[in-house]
Amino acid sequence: MEGLEIVTLVNSVIIPICLFLIMMGMGLTLVANDFKRVLTYPKAVGIGLTNQLLLLPLIGFALANIMPLEPEYAVGVMLLVLCPGGTTSNLFTYLAKGDVALSVTMTAIASVITVFSIPVVLSFSLVYFMGAGSAFELPVLKTVLTLVVLTIVPISLGMLIKRYAPRIADNSQVYVSRFGVIFLTFLVVFLSYVQRDILVEALLATGPVSLLLNLSTMALGYYSSKWFGLNLAQRTSVTLEVGLQNSTLSIFMALTLLANYKMSMTPAIYTLIMFLTAGILVRVFGAKYRQVKRSEVEMSVLAARRL
């Protein structure tokens, strides 16, 4: 099989199938009550979704304007910030001792909402950054239908499996989460190889904006949740949910819906940065969690002695 055929196979077959499986894996973690949690913990979910769905795109749009980016790289920033957290944020929240239920709830709700917000805002972004009448146009209805097939349908299938075959769902969750990270790593390597001629250029161009975007949104997620009085586990979830994006979906839209490799480079490079910062935060939040637990134990012992 020639190189062009391999690239076409990856873009049109492998990426959509794997994205479908990853989103179905997220559904394996969901039950109907996860969507009701917004009523049980409205403040935590509201803060997280405001950061994810409103502030993150605004920050991304501002940075794409301020930083000296080529139009394709700027669109890549918007592709990234318009996507929900995905299974990656849920996995890192678990590793960081965060509130996994809150993380799953935010991801699930954002995944449904962004099916309808992505096509509209992305269409505007293409006109804004690429210019009216450019070769890149996004059919809104077709994009909505594609996102429904690749997000809502597999999530629903995963929820059905969770409902009627919970043991299979529970046993599969960890493997699907790992598969999501492994496949995303494969995508980054694949794009680096295909775009090897402009890899250094892309890294120099999009590396700074990716780092700024990641650090600023994570800081915003942490301090906004702290200011509103969320506990450590909830702050951890919001921070990681805002900073870890569904890069697989971003790359899919760049390669398949827009057929532009250059637009995919920003999400690819952001992936490397978010894995690094998320790994650091897992250690930081893990240490904070252990410190809080030790303090709680010490206070319990002191209280028992007073009695």
C-alpha cells in the first residue's frame, strides 16, 4: 500500500472508527444520573461548564488573534478550544484523586452541547481567519450530523451497555481510557511523520500559543473554582477538564471535515503539552490530596483525645 493510500485510510477509516470507540468508551462510564448531577451540584457543574464552553473558546480566540499565527494554525486553535474534554480528562482526574463523577458529568454534558456549537463557531472562525470566500467552507448541517454519529450515538451505545451489561462496561472502562491515550499518541506521531517537512516550523509557531492556552485555562479553572468555594477534588476536576481537550476530535475535524493537515498541527502539539502539564498536576494534586487526608486524620485523633 502506497503512502497516499495509507494516509487516506487513516483519515477516512481508522480515525473515525477509533473516535467512535473512544466515545463509546466514555458512554460505558455514564448512567442517567450523571446528567442529573447538574441539579445536585449546580455550582460545581456550572463553574466547570462555564470555563469549558464559554471562557476557554474566548481565551483561545483572543490568543489566536494576539499571537503571530498563520490562518491555518489559528483555526487549529479554535478547533481545539471548541471540543469537550473527552476520556483523557476523566482518566487524569482519576489519577489526580479528583472528583471523577464531576469530571464525567462535565464531559458528558459538554459533548452533547458542542455537537451543535462546534459547527456554528467553527464556520465563523473559518471566515474570520481564512477570509470570506476561501476554499475552506464548513457545511453546518453535515457537520452536526457527523458529530452526532461520532459522539452522541457511541455515547448512547456505551450507556446502553452500562445499563444492561454493567459488568462488561466496568471491566472495559480502564482499557478504553488507555486506548484513547495510546491512539491519541499514535495520531501525534502519525501527523509528525506526515508533516515532517514543516514539523519544526509548526512547533515554533504553535508551541508558544499552545503552552499559553494550556497554562492560562488550567489556572483559570483552578482559581475560579477555588474562589467559588469548591473542594480540592472538585477543583482538580475543573482544572483538568478545562486544560485537557478532546484532541482526537479536533484532529479528526481538521483532517476529515476540512481536509487540512496544517490545521491539525496545533491540536497535535497541544496534546504533547497537555500530557506534560497534566502529568505534573497529577503529582501536585495527589500530594495535596494526601496532605488533606493526613490533616483530617490528625484532627480526628485530636478530637478523640479531647473526648
